[in-house]
Amino acid sequence: MRRAAATLMLCFAVGALPWSAGAGSLPNPATGPRPGPAVLYAPLATPPVLQNGGGWPAPPIMVSGAQAYRAGEYLYQDYVYDDYGANTTGGPLPPDPVPNAKDVTFGGQTGDVVYPTNVAKYGYDAADLLEFRARLAPGKILYRVTLNTMLDPKAAAVAIGIDTGPGGRNDWGYGIGSLGNLGLDHVVVASGDGAHSTDVSGATASVDAARNQIEISVPLTPPSGSKWRHYVVVGLWNGSSFRRILANPTTESPGGAHGTKPPPVFNVGFRFNEPAVRGDLAGLVANPNGSNGTRTAGAGHWREHAQALALAARDISAFHADIDFGKLAAGANDESGVPKTGFICRLYASHLSLGEGAQPTRPMLLGAIQPYGLYVPTTYRPGTAAPLTLELHSLGSGYNQYAIFAPNIYTELGEQRHSLVLTTEGRGPDGWYHDAAEVDLFEAWADVAARYDLDPARTTISGYSMGGYGTYRIASLYPDLFSGAFAIVGPADESITGGPSGGRVPQLEDTENTLHLLDNLRRVPVLMWDGTNDELVPVVGPLNTERRLHSLGYEHRLDLFPGYDHFLFSILDEWGPGRDWLGDRTIDLDPSRVTFVSLPEIDRPTLGLRHDHAYWVSGIAVASGARSGLVDAQSFAKTDPLYMMSNVAPAGTAPTPHLQLGLTPTGIAFGPLPSNAMRVSLTDVSAITLWVERAGAHAGAFTLTVKSNGATTITLAGTFGERVVNVPAGTSTTVVSL
């Protein structure tokens, strides 16, 4: 299950989309590095596909399935990686003719059309509509279409159908045929070889291959104040017509017909109500191939379910835009077509340069534009900082998972806590929240912080299955970003044999085993939900996690549900105790005690991922030859309460009766009297920086006591500058003037 580390550099773009949220949406300590990786704080990227040429000044919507009028332009934003064409399967699903780059068990598509095998030209994504725009010019209408992928400007074509009023035809021509009773008066097709139209003389098209954009000029003059109905479809182009869907793909022809004659269309625009479909998860567990000729689960994950059914029926009449030329002429601004609350499919621009298109191996989604799901509660008001909950998706699923399979998560963890809820794609269904998938998480978070007002002190993290693993991993690596965690059926390790081994059997252990990182959760209380009959995450793994947290003396709780398998929590869709656990907890960026393990083997410096700091501790250098380094630093200059821990109640009742293991704070113990001093215990650490003012240290004599198993260089840093202390192995005490 392992993969090679990504070797591409993370580069920050020079340009940036404007930030609409203040600096207060992300943590900003007085001194020292900010929590998390640098990409969380980088200006938003502006890749070529988001850049405007002359005459197109409006900023993109970046909300899929939305439309707006901005500064004399009409804009429609499509979903990305939703180009699967028609649903062509008429019975239990046969194997697709070739592995589809985005088809996975629980996050699969409804459409069945697959790309030609010439990946360098088509890249599994060549007919993926990203954006559609329209504006007026003297004597003509200008359209601009942006494709998500353009490896070859002539690989795909866009067809625009225009209905100006009563009458018209239904056959689009160019091999498309009829797509419903549309009454088309004009059809214009454009690709890298120009514009084509049998009924509009003088239409032209130009391509900006660097920006994946096709600009189309149509010499038509709409009557003043009129509205014309528009349709738009995208397919593959052979120079004179759209490429027919065959049974099996060739180097130039798409496949997946499964004995039907689907239209040669991969993607349809103007899908304002594209549903996220729950499907029958229980039925899928019993019958993975589905029943009654339909996909019983996963439908809607890529937000193309309605598109696939409409193309199969050759009726896309529901997918249209009535473009108001009066608004365009007046330069009106109308954002009524952009959702403000509820579940929203958003897009962000990545700093990662991985290429274009998709691929069968991870990361699967390569392009600069990446999707994420965001629930915005109805109580959200711009200008008032709201909590943020990260809700990480399962293996084989995607950013729409909870809108489909567990929508009550948004009600209970989001709406009822007045919290935004973020689910990232992770560059595909199996990224396990490391490498490119880890970068994706923080880039999407940065995008949310740029567009919404967040309270960085009230950020929590949760997730299901692989998302539960991600909860352990991300919370452990970045504990100063989270006030609480809720892991649902999450394994401790990417390999399920690694969690139960507890690291004692190295050959069974993945390098991403979170059992090595749990020391870092001193300030992040964790609730774990697991079932005794879980067929995918053996219960011994969660028990090992609970035992480790118990031995560390940290606040946590394992709710163990008798008879539950891996999926029952999602089917029941009840999360009240998780809601209450996350609650309204807040983060203390400057606690009196910091414990942190640095594990360099999981760092990815080329991706900007170096896990060597938390709170007021930074620059942890692991000693040569050691696998990890452990820091345990306690300041006596702060008077944080010291909580006594007791075992939790052995049983719970919600959402159903279950066993409980864990520790809960039950009282406050008195610590030593405050003093301008610190005690640090180091294991296999050769260098470290301590931002002592954040730990309560003040000017004057500062006493530093260090216990280390090797020689260590300690840098005391703050507004006073730096003081370097070289300490030998053993225990030593040094008095430093600050």
C-alpha cells in the first residue's frame, strides 16, 4: 500500500486572489513559527487557468454548479473531474474496459464513458468543463470556455446550443444527434482548430493553450433586454465531428458503450441542481455490483449522477442557462446564483505543480484546480468568527462523501455547533492524508480562511475510516491547530496490520504508524468510535491506541460498540456524542507544557512538509542515527491548571449502548510556585529552539534544566533575540540572562 514520496517542489505563485478574511482567520502567535505548514499561510495561487485575458475582468466564482453576473460578464462554474458521460450499464456492472482514473468502490461515478488510451493527449480528463463565460461586444456575443485539462488544444471541443425563441431543431449535428426537445436555433462548435457552425456565418475561435481557454466570437445581436437559453456540452473532437463512444477505447476513441449508443458527450454544463445521491449503502455491502442495473452507492460522489442519467436518456433539457443580455449590457452584478450556506462544492487553486488531468495511481487528480466540500451553517455571518471542523473522508471516497452517506454530520457537527465543516478531496480517494494529500488539506483550509471569517482557537478535526486515521495523524503532527478530535473507525496505520502490531513487528508496520506520534496529543482530547465486529479495522488496533493514550495520561475516550461493523455508524448517521465532545473547546497556543515527537521519515521537504515544531517549540533536529526525537518541555513561569485524570464511566448509551474506556479530568492539582525557570527532557534530539516568552519567561535570570541522552544545542529565542546554550548528555542546569 505504500508509494514513493513525491519529488516535486511546492512553489508559491507570485500572483494571488484577494483575501476576503482578516489575518485573524488563522493562528498568529506573538513570536516563533505559526502552527502548521507554510502553505497554510501562503497567498492564494493564481495558475494560468484562473487568469483573465483582455476584456474578461471578472474574478471566477470558484463554487461549482453556480452562476453569477459580474461586471458585464455571465459566469458559470462547473464541477471538476465530473466528465464520465452517460450511464451505459444496463445490469450488474461489468468491468470497465480500462481502469478509470477516478472510479473507486465507494466513490465511483454514475457515468461509464472512459477516455482513449493515449494518456499524453487526453489525460483521462480532456473534455472536463471548468468554466463558461459570456459577454457582449459590438455586433457579436463573446464566449469563453475554460477546460480543466488541455494537453492537446485539438483533443476536445465544446458545443454551444442557443435557443432564441419558439421553433428550432433538436439535432446538434457534428455527430452529437438529439439531446432532447431543445429547439436550437444556433449551434457553434469550437476547438483548437477554430469555430464550426452550419447556421452562423463568421463565427471564430481562438485558443490560449497556456490557460486552457477557448474564446469564441459569434456574430449575433440579441434584441435589447432579451434572454436566450443556452446549452453547453464537451466531448472529444476528430476535426469534423465528436468522437463516437465505442465498446472499448482505442488510442483515439473513447470506450464504455456497453452495447448502447450514448451521445459522444463527456460533460454537460449548467447543472445547477446536480444532486449528491446517497444510494443504498447497506445494499452495497451485501451486493457490491449493485442491483436493478444501477450503481447503488457512490452515485453523486463526483456530482455527475444527473448528468449521466440525462445523457443516457438523451435529454439534457434540464441543464440550461437563460442568459440575460440586459444584465450584460448594463454591467449588472448578480450573485443570487451562488450559494451562501449549506453544503457547497468549492474549488481552490493549488501551488503544487503535478501536471494536468488524472491518472490511475495516486495522487490521481493532478490539475491546478482542486475541489473540496464545505458546509456553511445558516448562522454564519461575515465579520463574526466561526469555528471550523475538518471532516476527513474515507478510503475510496471523496469530498462529497458526507453529503451522500452521512449528511447528519453537517447538522450535528456543523449546524448545531455553528461550525463550518471542511472535507477535502486529498487529490483522490486513497491519499491517506500525507504527501500531496496532506498539502491538499492545508491548501483547501487556506482557501476557506481567505473567504470566510474563522476563529482559529476553535478548530477541531474528525473523520471516518481513512479519515479517522487522518484525524490521528494530522492532529498529532499539528496539535497546536486543534482543540479536539473525533476519530470514527480509524486505523492507527495505513496498513491495518501495522496498528495491531503496535510497532513491535517492524515488517508489519507502515512508516506512517500514528502510534509513534500519540505523545503529541497532550492538548488534543480524542474521542474514538469503533465496533467490535469491524471487518476492515480490527478492534485490537483501536485498543492499542487507547492503551497508549491511557499510559500517557491524556484525556481521551474509546466508545466500543458491540456488534458494529465498519459501516453501521454511517448507516445510522447519528453523531450527537461526537458533537458534544468537540463542543466549543478552544486552543491554547502557549501552554505551560509541550510534548512533541519529531519523526523525520514522514517529512517531505520538497512539498514544504517538515514536522518539527508545535506551540513554542521549533527547529527540532533528530540526532544522527535515531529514528525520532522526543521533546518534553515544561515551563514553571506559567500557572496553567494541572488536571487530575480518572477513568471514564465504563458504559455509555448514545447513540446506542456501548463500552467506554479512557481518561477524563476530574479535578485540579496544585503545581509548584511560579518561577522564571524551565525543565526540558530530550531523547535523541541534537538541536532545538524554545520561544520562552510564549512559555511565560520574563526578563532577568532564567533557569534552564535539561535532561538529555546526548549533547544538544538549545536556542532560547524571543523579542530579546537569541541565547544559545550547549548542554552535554545527562542532566545539567544553566542560568541565562534574558
